[in-house]
Amino acid sequence: MREFDYRRATDVAGAVALRGADPDTRFLGGGTNLVDLMKTGVERPTRLVDIRELPLDRIETTDDGGLRVGATVTNADLAAHPEVRRRYPALAQAVLAGASGQLRNMATVGGNLLQRTRCGYFTDVTQPCNKRIPGSGCPAVEGEHHNHAVLGASDHCVAVHPSDMAVPLAAFDAVVRYETADGPGELPLAEFYLPVGDTPHRETALPPGALITGVVLPPAPVAARSRYRKVRERASYAFAIGSLAAALDVRDGVVQEARLALGAVASRPWRALAAEAVLTGAPAGPDTYAAAADAELAAARPLPHNGYKVTLMRNLVVAVLTELAEEAAR
């Protein structure tokens, strides 16, 4: 690890000013991803701006019945908060599925959104990678890709986004708030992550030097009956090979509203709008759930060794929606 300057910010404006226009400065929250990448040489910042003492560690109810979550709220506090568990249970479940207790005690909401892919070619600086060095190539296309993208990828990158937390945030239309030297701004999570295209090194739509200050969850009554299900290759603390955040409102045997987002299948959490369109107004039941999954996965373009993800996600959608409907009928 090379030498770097370290500064501790005491207010948001000061943090933004300390970063300035230097692309090699990084904000430090919990450091659970950034420090690992510094050790491997993927990240080589000239300065770290520690934001852990900023007043961004609160979870508050908004006037319209949503929630406002500060960027430095730890994953542990997010998962344990009674209003999160009551209003958005899939979010609490996703955070608890994401890491060990020790990591959840350190990791922050803002950092979770900005974590980088765990693709082995990205984390190995001896390998080419278009995310690290644009134009160098994507060896995963023809190499090891069993846990790579089946939706929204390109020839330039097939890596997946590793966040569990971001999947329910996508399903519930979260909005990311940030601060720049020019003032505050916000981005719907649907616009926060950029499509891969031919520029996979550009991962988010955040302006240069922006500091995430929080996430707002709008009111969503359907989210009170929601679930996050994660499939992984070992029983605990592994990154997903497929995940689903789902919420379902069924009345008189008909789906009134559905929210679905898929994880570990694309470079960003994948909002399943095609599936939601099939579900809404349709009779609740396994045939409808399967048709919804098929509509979403029709766009899948698996690689030679990750086609299993299409079947896995289809089965996951059917299973979780069936569980939610049965739970509502009790």
C-alpha cells in the first residue's frame, strides 16, 4: 500500500472541499471495501477524507411516511431499526444477508452503494480489466464467469454488482442524495448506476467529487409485506449468485401491486419492470409468477458457463412470490 494523506472531515461542506476536484481522493466511511482494494493495488488514492464523524448517522421518518437514512448509518443499525423492519422488511433482511456482524458494524449505507465488483479479474491487477484500465479488455467473457451477468452486460464488461442492500432499495424506488461544491442534488436509484455499454469504468451518475449524504425511501405500503431471498454457494457470508427483493399485494385472488428487483445478475440492481407489468392485475398463482419471470428473463444473454442463473432466477421469483401470497392469505 502506497503512502496517502489522511484528513478527518467535521462538516459536509468541508468534506466536499477536501476532496475538491482531485480524482485520486476518496471518502472513507467504514472502509470495508476501499481498504481491501487499496491493499491489492486496485485503489491508489493520494488522500483519504474520513467522513465518519459527519452528522449523517440518523434514520428519520419523513413527513409523507417514508424514511430518510443517513449515509454513515452502519449496516448493523439499518438492519436493526424498528421502522426499517416494520415498513421495509426486505431491506433489513438484505442487510443481514450481506456480511458478518463485524462487517455490518463498520460498513455504511453510502459505502455499500459504492462498493466495487468482486470479479476476480477486476481485483487482480496483473489481469486486464476494462473497469480498471479502459480499453484493456474483459477476460471474463471467455474466462471464469460462472457468477457473472446475464442481463444488461456488454462485450466490454460482464461483472455483477455485489450489493445486497441496493436490491431492495431499487425495488422500493429509493432516491440517493448527495452534496457537491455547487450544492445538493439527488438521483433516483434507477438512474444512479450507469449501464455498462462501452464505458464500464463509469459506474455511477454521481457528479465528480460528490459526497453521498443519504438515501430516501418513499412511502410504499406494499413494502410492509416484502422479502429478500439470497442464493449463495455456501451457507453464510458469501456474495450472491442470485437474489430477489419482492413485495406483493394480493386482494381477492388478484395481484394489485408488485415490486421486484433482481441481484447478482447485472452490473447494477435490476428492477424487474417487465415482470411487474405481467403481475399487476393478473390472478395470483404459480402460472402468473412463472410468466412474469419469463417476461423479465427473456432479455437474458448468458455466457457459456452461467446459464444456470436464468433457471435459478425463474425458480426464485416463483418461490418467493408464492410464499408472499400464501402469507397474505393467512
